[in-house]
Amino acid sequence: MPIWLIVLIISLSAFVVTFIIWFFINGTIFFNVTFRRREGDADFAKNEDPRAKKAPDRIWFFDQKLEELTLVSYDKLNLKGYFLNNNSNKLAILVHGYHGRYYSVVSQARIFYENGFDVLCINNRCHDTSEGKSFSMGKKEARDVLDWINKMLERNPNYQIALYGISMGAHIVMRAATDKKLSPNVKCVIEDCGYSHLRKQLHYIMSSRNYFAGKWIVNVAELYTKLVYHFSYGHPIEKRAKNLRIPILMFHGGKDNYVPTENINKISKTIPENIYQEKYIFEKSGHTACVIDNKEEYKKILTSFVNKFIK
């Protein structure tokens, strides 16, 4: 065998081995940083006084009588939700964002409650008091939301339901709302600053943080995630929107530097023409800040929208 061929075979073998090692190291690190429970998160609720921020809405929320509910997920995790009973046939299910908690949406919970709704604020899998070692930023959590809907309908079959999500939670409720198994009791969906496509969102985050070859890192990590954890970063809301059968209200901040504002327009353009939609961009607000910066207007818009479809 010629020397040059031996050198070529050794070089190619070394390259393949190096790539395989890098593939698994890159995939493992990216997955652990992005989709794993953060250290200490399981004990967060025990270590932090939920009133710590002393925000009026947070104080109001914890002055109410909260009932802790448990949902056993399809993959046998104990997921927690926190229920405010308003003796109503109207129910709002609220979904928090990335590494948030059920009390991340207390301002929105108060709006719904004062509008006569029962309110359920859930902890997503792998967040706060809900079990799980990893999460998917959409696919698995949307299935959990569908299960929460069914659980609450067992409690009250007459519920008319509004789904609300913010940031990652917005992506989750949009996925749930475009699922063909969605219950007809769900009458509308509200998304605030959600991303339309997980892969593109991860590309954006990596690029905005100036990571070298950020898109390549994400794409390779996605292949690893498919092989090891059996979910992808695809299935954009734009493609799923054709399945939407309920009205949708969308909010976004014009100065959102985490989930680009263009996401709301991408989603809006793909919603079927026969589906009622409202879209609001608060030009001076950053990520998740619309409800904080524009509380009274936000409340007026949200209340007016849900009252059109839930009586």
C-alpha cells in the first residue's frame, strides 16, 4: 500500500474520530445548558419568598387561596399547577416563559381573575415544583397543556377556556392551540412575545451573543438531540397555523432584543383568513415587558378580546 494512501486513511480516520468526539461534546453541552433544569431550581420555591419582589400583583396573588394541583404527564412526571377558584365556568390557563415559574404571570392572572375567570397557573415540566430533568421548549410542554385542559374539564365540563402564554409559554400555547386534538372548550388563545420557530430562535440567541459558528453549533446539537432525546427544533408555528381554529390575540415589544419583534408578523401572516386575530406591538417595550410598561392598556385589550369569545 502506498505511503500516501496510508497517510490519507490515518488522516481521515483521525478526522472522523475527532468529529464524533466533538459532536457528542457539543451536543451534550448545548443540550445541558439549554434544555436541562438549572441547578437548584427544584428547591427555588423553598428558598425564595414568592413575595420577595414586593410587586402589588405578586402580593395580591399570594393573598388569594391557592390550590396546588398535580398532573401526571404522559411520561409519568408529576407536574404542578396553582389554581385560583372564582366559582366560574370561565377558565384561563397561564403558561410562563423560559426558566420562569407559575408566579411569573401574576399580573396576567389578576386581569383574568378580576374579569370573572377561574385561573390556573402551571409550572412547566422541569421548572420549579414540577418534575423532570429536561424540557423541549415547546413540543412536550404543548402536550402537557392539552393534558391540563382535559384535567380541568374533568373538574368542570362546562369550562370555556382561554389559553395564555408568554415568551416560551407563548410558543407552547400556540403549539397547543394548533393541535388537532384541542378541545372545543378552548375558545381563544393569547400569545405574548413568542417565537415562531425554535431553531431560528436558538440561531438568533447564539448570533446575538457572538458565538463563533453559532448556527453550526445549533444545527449539530439538534442532530444530537434527535438521536438521544427524540425531538427536533423544527415544526414552526407558521406551518402549524393552518390548523388554528380559534381566535388569537398577539402582543410583542418593539424593543424586544431576545425574541425579535418580527416573530409576531411572521405568525400573523400565516393565520388563516377566516380566523379572527388581533395584533399589538408596544414600541417602547422590551421582552416580556408589555404588561408591565402598559398595564392599563394591556388589561383593556386583553379583557376586551376574551370577552368577545367567552361569556
